[in-house]
Amino acid sequence: MLDGQTIVLEDYLQIRPENEQKLKDLVERSRRGQLRSSELGAGTITSNLKITYGPVHLWTPSGVRDTGMQFLGTFFGDHVKTGIGTPLTTGSVLGAGANVFGCEMQPRVVAPFAWGEANAYETYRVDKFLEAAERMMARRNVTLDARRRAVLERAYAARWSAEA
């Protein structure tokens, strides 16, 4: 449908088919693996099918849920960044503002505003996160105004833990 790097979008479109044209337009404009405000490093890989062909279980802050779905890729929060060649597993959840990298398989759940390699994450400092977000948004001719900054600061303050 779109290309081999966007299989997670096909999963999304099974749930929200009305957004197909919007997604196609975004992919055509960028062709760099950008998902909204997220940046996927070249060669980032995500699986949408378990090796057992069984249903995918999805972590949520209130507990693990059986999705009943055989195909389900990664959920990327806003402002997620992955490094070059980052592998992600089926049904992964990367919280908003997470910045993950390295060639090791990332855990199924990465907390919001985590920074680092698999299982060695630190919390991304909010001032550094906002600086990076402002630079990224400026590249797209979007201003990180006071309202957007306040939303991101509230998200940072309310972040959940992967152990929840």
C-alpha cells in the first residue's frame, strides 16, 4: 500500500480507514519515515506478527490486554525518536518523547521521555527535550508556542512508568 517501512500504518488503517488519504499525503511529502512529530532512524524495524502467529498482547498503564489481533505493530507516542537500525518487537509501546537507540531489541514498553539503549534508560531532561522539540518543529515551519510548550510540559509531569 504505502511501502515496506510503513506496515504499522496498515495496522492503524484497519482501525481508522478514514485517515488513509491523510497518511498517504504525509508519506509522500516526507518519505523519511516521519510519523507526525516522531522521527524514525533509517533501518528502524518493527514487527507486526508474532512468531507464534497468536494474538498480540498490548501493554497499557492499567495492565496487559489481549488485543485479539494477529497483526499489530508498534505504537509511537508523539515526539518519539529512534536511532539508526533500532529493532522493535510486535505490539511495542514507545511513550511520548522517548528517544531510543542501539542494535539490541528494545523492550516491549518504553516509558515516556526515556532516553537511551535497551534496558539502560535515563529520563530525558524536560529542558533538553523541549529544545530538541523546538528545533524539530522549526524544520517543519511550526512554532513551539507557549500553548504547545505547556501541553508538552504537562505530558512530561504526568508521564507513566513502564512498571505501572
